[in-house]
Amino acid sequence: MQRSGSTALYAGGLLLFIGFIAGSVIGIAKDQPSLGAIIGVGVAAVIAVLLWFVRR
């Protein structure tokens, strides 16, 4: 829920999507696309949570 007058919140979903795609691409290059996708989403989730704490 956004407070009135506050700035827009960061889009954590976009970070997760970018992490998934980037991790998959790196994983394909290393012949481990599933592991790359999991690691990419994990890293992106940590970044999204950190951004959420900073904006809070």
C-alpha cells in the first residue's frame, strides 16, 4: 500500500525477472541453465529485499 504523497516503490518483480533471465543466460554458457536460473533469482531476491529495507 502506497502512502499519499510518497514516491513510487521499487519494482522487485522486475528485478526477479532480470535475475532469472541473466542467470539462465550465464547458466547456458556454463552448461547449467537450471542452476544459473536459481542463483540468478536468489541474487535478485536479495537485492529486492535490500531495496525494500532501504525504502522503508
